[in-house]
Amino acid sequence: MASTTGRDTRGPAPALSPIRRAKTTAEEVEERLIMAIARGDKLAGERITEADLAQSLNVSRVPAREAMQKLEVRGILVGGEQRGLRVADYSPQRIAELLELRLAVETIILQHIMREGRDNTSLLADLEHCVAGMAALSNSGDPVALGSIDLEFHRTLARHSGNELAAQIWEGLAQHMLIVFCRDWGEAFDRKGEVKLHEDLIVFLKSGKAEDIGAMLVRHFSPPATRDDAQD
């Protein structure tokens, strides 16, 4: 992930690195809508129509419709009695369900990463790069930027796991997680503590035991107060 300060400390990508294709208009609309929800510009229950969305983003109704349909399939937008769709309510129950799914998928991901004899040098370097970005922004007051780096941290774990199906399933949860991550960083009273939580996970990957993966992830996913109580 490129540094959020505009400088990538890892240097330029190799000449034969994969070509990044440009996003389609529908993908851009989808991304903008997700960020609007994450920022709180679009609230739970708020109605969204393809006409209003197309007008706001100065695009045709076709990509607006396509983006909305994709987000409805993923449960980020939901149907209602009126025309259009509504923003899903990220209630405590929905967040608990999301964490339950994350725990199952990320447990599998970490089990693959922590297999004996595996070389995680590249993975650890990428994770440390993410954490450096978090640390640099921890006092910035920008929860969306921090949430995006947090998402990239966990996406990096999925991509390096070697389990393609698990990585694909994780990616299916990514938009939900970005919304939750941005809100969590916005509400965090100790952002440096949240950065340290990710540093601790890197240390665990280096020297922890595979049988402790579940406990480590539960701690990582839990609210700060719960983690503190558990440690006491």
C-alpha cells in the first residue's frame, strides 16, 4: 500500500509488476458510496435512489444502478417499501455477526501464515509498512484514512495466506469492515493503543503459537475496554 503521506518508503514497483487497471465508473460510484457511509454522510435507513446518486456524482444512471445493485447483494444497501434502497443499519447485532464471520475466516488465514517453515519476510515487511502509516496518522483526526490503512493491514494478511478461497471470502466482507473500521477509529479514545494492537499482532505472527490464534484474534477484534478487562 502506498504511504498515506504521499511517499512510498519501499521504492518504485518492479518494472514487471502487475498492471493496475483503471476503475470502471460503476466501481468509482460504489467506492464513493461506501466512503459516504463510512464517513457518516449517509446514515442508517437513509434512502438512496439511482437518479439522486447519478446526479450527485455527475454520472449516468446505468453505473449508479450497477453500483447500488452490487451493494444490495452484499447487504450494505437494503430494500424498502419506497422506491430506491436504504443504507443498512450497522447495529450491535450486525457488527457481532460480521465479527463472527471475520473470526472464522481470519483464523484460517493466520493458520496458513503460521505454518512451520513458511517464509513470512515479505508479509511482515508489508504489515510493518501499514502500521507505520497508522502511527503517522494516529493524531491526524482522520478516521477514514486510518480505517483504510486498517483494512489494508488485514487485506495484506489475506493476500499472503496462500489460501485463495479464504482471501476471496475475506474480500467479500471488506466493504462492511471498512465502514466499521472508519467508525471505530472515529470513536477510539486511544488511537496509539489501537496502533499498538496491530504491532502486537505482528509480534504474534513472528513468535506466537498457532494454538493461540483464536484468542489473539478475539482480543484484536474486541473493544478496548473489553481487552483491558481481559488482561486484568
